[in-house]
Amino acid sequence: MIQSSNSIKKCYFIYFLSLFPLILFGIYKNGISLYLKDYVSLYGAIKPLLFIIIGFIIGSLVNYIYEVLIKKKKAKLVDIIFSSFHSLYGVLVACIISINTNIILFSTVTFIVLLVSKFIKINKINYIALTSLIIFFIMNLFNEFSFLNNYEASNNFNMNALDYLLGKGSGGIFTTNVLLLIISFIVLYNFKIYKRNIPIFATITFSILTIIYCLIMNDISNIMNMLFTNGILFSFVFIATDSVSSSYTKKGIVIYGIIVGLLTFLLYLVQPALSSLGAILIASICNSFIDLKFE
Amino acid sequence: MKEVSNIENFLNCDYIYLPILNNSQIYYKEGDYIYKNEVLLENNENKVYSSVSGKVLGSTTINNKKYIVIDNDYKDKLKTRFGTKKYINKYSKEEFIELVDKFNLIDNFNSNSKVLIVNGIDEYIEELNYNVLLKEYTIQILDCIDALIDIMNIKKCFLAVSNNDINVVDILLNNIGTYPKIDLKLFSNSLTIGNKNILINKLTSYKNKKYPVLYLNIKDILNIYNVLKKGRKNSYTYITLTGNLIDYSKVLRVKIGTSLSDIVDYYKINNKDIIINGLLNGKKLNNTNFIIDNNIRSIFINSNEEIKENECINCGLCVNNCPVNINPKYMYFNKDNKALDYKKRCVNCGLCSYYCPSHIKLNKGCNNDTK
């Protein structure tokens, strides 16, 4: 039988290709540049890269444990690693969390959540958002959670639109550069499996509500800050579009995007740093219902 | 695509296997001599004609189906000769309806049809049957369509042809001027345009939809031509022999009831994947105990390849690419009324399985499964 060239392996390739510039920038911003300014040690310089590698290894390990040790499947290691999106989930969790996250905490939570997710067969939720939120909550228990790295925490900045575009805003380790994020979105846009309407409608909804809110509150200068920080756009482009946990019907995808945008705005008013992840998690719980109602 | 030159005959099989229909009246007994085109048995819906002349050896069971076995004497003896008609459009509508009934010429025949759609596009993109037949029998096909328009008083007639073979298009364009009632429709290469339901949907505009449609393919047309001209059905069918282990694709003229194992032995094909009726929605055979009938369009001989299914990733490609706008994922994973409705509407084109990145055979649950 014949198959199109679409495959999970191809998804990985496209996603990693689109993430690559953001990862390079994140390594520079949250590692190398801090090291050069003497804010962190050598370990701090490679910490962003470590998060990515560990995230990938944990995802792959979960796939290996489930497929080989539990399901006793015999296949090539590459086929096992790429049998589901779990390795990508590990990488995306590494992208969205704060640079201040403890690596052991990240590894443990990611491993447990991803492994448990393997056994849940119905009503899949967004495990990237869930893992990141658990990490944030645990961090919050011990000290106050912050996206700011050592350099950002010890300085005050007055930023303009260009600064945000070039990644000077705060957010997850690899999420701050809006310009590179737009390039990533363009790369993903033409990829058939990518649900492009989710980030488009989520961004439009969130932007409109943000602008209206800022106009009402007479705080126009805050628009950029609301839109471009806290990894919101990154979440729309990479996390909300997680194939498994989002809607898949034509209308469902549009509705899903609008719900994500709307919930992000509402949660932003309560807790800006976690708004997009919380919104995606809630929307993903409803994805089957959305598909059923808006086919 | 590998080029095909012309039709290759594969008519030299020793034994012919013809299906024994349920609740049928049988007109033979073991040891009887059977003439070519003689009715062997019939039930309310169908008749079985012998495709060769020879002795009835008895019956056998192949893949849980019962077959009559006939020892081919290679003489193709006919019991009665009809004589050739000079003009095939001289039949009246009543005479034609009688012939359709007598020879079981057309499935779901509606004598009030006012729109005729002739499909000259093979159902799967690598099948070459209709292309080759259009090249080989251009005049006969056009004559027959023209005659059908006259006999059936057809208001609108479409001949759908793929534009990927310039030779076929050229031949048709050179001849179509003589047949002004035939509307030649050229379609670009697509994976599913040869599918009956999809083609009918494409060609029947709002205006035509109120008329019942008579759908025929090129093989049907040649069959009708033979009946109108010579008073007998074709005793053979056409199949494409292709695949990645075949150097040159062939269109074979094969006696109906030929065993696939005869073809496989003749072409020395061993230990390979054999898929019938295309790679999109076809059927992979476990062995060569398979009998060629009129529904078989192609045999693909491919290298052994195992594609593993993964879990559904909810990507929606099946929904986005479905030509009849159903939800193949829902149809595959559910058993409620909605899923049943989808199963009824599914045309089993196989596009959903083709696009699925997890390699799930989503069209498996379709009611219109490949026979």
C-alpha cells in the first residue's frame, strides 16, 4: 500500500527545524551572554542546552519504556523514539519553563507526567502545558516564580517594540524572540499536519481583547508587554497546536483557537505568566466536545 | 510511470473458475460440455456465463467461495452465432432494455436516465486499463456512446478522460468532432477523480442533478458494444499488471475466471506482496488462490514492505482531504449512528489512509469495501 510522505518522523524534523533558531537564541540569551557578563558560571552557560537535551532524552526514554518494556514491541530504536510526540513534548517543556528552574525538578516532573500520559487513552489533554504548570506551581511553593534571568532581574529596562521583536522581553528559556518566532511560524505554516488556524485565531482573539482592555484602562504602553512577554505567542504557535490534544475538524480548529485566545486573556488578568498554558490546558480538555459540536 | 505499449493476451489458462451464486438455478452437471458464453447458472440478480468452452470438472472452494471448474479446451466454441450488426444505433429502447436484462450489462440500470457519464479515468492513478482501451478502441467506444445517446434518448453525455496521456487526448480530440453529442471532459491527474461517486459529483451540476444518471466505464461500454454488435458479452476482462517489481506495466486481457496463480506462475513472481485494485484502497492477498472476475482492475507486484501503524495523532488530515466531506477518524473509531452514516457515505477512495501520518487504515471500516 502507498502512503504519503506524512509521518511522525517528518513532524519531528519540521518542528525541530522551526525551533532551531529559537533554541540558538535562547542558548545565547540565557546562557552564553550571562556567562560573558559574569552573571552565571560555566554550568549556567550550558544550562539552556542541557534543558533541551534532557527534555528530548526523557521523552525518548518514556517512549522506550512504554513500547519496549511494557508493550514488548520489537522495532528499531529510531522508530521507537519517533513512535509518538513525547520526545518533542520534552523539548517544548524545556522551551517554555523559566531559566531559574531546577534541572532535577524539570526532569522528574516531565518524566512522571509523560509516562503517565502514555497510559491515558481517552480525552488526551495537553501534557506540555500540564507539565510546565506543575513545574511552575512547585517552583512557586519554594520561592517566588519568575521568568527573569539573573541579568534581567538585576536591571530595569524600558523596552520598545523592536526590543520585544529581538527577544529582550521576559519569558520561557527559548520563547522570547518574536521575530524568530514569526519565522518559525512561516516554516510551520506550509506543513500539512500543522494546525495553522489555531495560532492565527488565538493570536487575533487575544490581540483584539488586549487592545480593547488597554484602551479601556488607558494603558496603551502595556499592549506590547501583554502580547510579547510570558511566552504567550510561543505557546500559541507550538503548544496549542499539539496535534494530539487539539481539535482536528475544520471548524473545530478555529473554535479551539478562539477559545485559547479568549481564555488566555481572561487568565492573564489573574496570573500573566501562566495564562497561555492554563488556557491551552483547559481548551485541550474540551477538544473532543469542540470537534463533536463544530464539525 | 512505466510506459505500457498495448494489450497483452493472457488467455491460455487450463482451468476456469466461475462463481456459484447463492440460491441459483444450475443448468449443468459434472461432465457436461459447456459452450463459450453459455449461461451456467442464474439467480434473481445475476447470471454466470462461461468464458471458455470445455468440460465441467466439478466444483471447488477457494477462499470460502464455491466455484465451478471448467477444463478449457481452447476452442472457444459458441452454441449459436448471432451475426454482426452493421449499425448498432438501430436498436429501439425496448430492445436495448431487454438486452441489458438478458446480459446483466449495467448495474443499477435506470431506463429513464437522461444524463450519461462515461468514466475513462482509471480508479487508481497507476492503473492503465481505460487509457489503453481508449487508445486501442477509440472508434468503437465513441460509436457505442453515440448509439447509447440515441437509443436511450440521453440529454447530456460526458466522457471523462485524464489529461495525463497526451496520446489518448490527441486521438479523442481528432475524433470527437464526428460525435457532437459527446461532451469530452478532461481532468488533471488526481488520486481520486476516477472514483465513480466523486466523478458523478463533479460532473452533475445543479441543472443535471434532477435527471437520473447512467454511469458506465470504458469496460462497460466495450461490453455493451459487443452485445449490440455481436450479440454476446465479452468473456474476458482487462487488468493492469504493475508494481515496483514489474519492469514495464502491462494491460492484460484475461479470461474471466482465471486463477491468479496461473498469472503469477507465468510471470515468475515469487514471495512478493500482491495487491489487487490499487494501492490506495486495494486488498493485499495472503496467497495466490484468487480468481479474477469483472471487478478486478489491477494487480500490483511490490517488494515486501511492512508499514507499522502508530497511534492516531489527531492531525485532521483525513478530514481535510476527504472528497465526500465525512470524518474518517470518527467512522473508524466509533460505532454509533453517526459513524454508520459516515460508513454509508464513504466511497472507499482510500485518501484518508494515504494521508494518515500514523499509517492507520482508516478506510477499513467503510461499507463499500473493495470486493
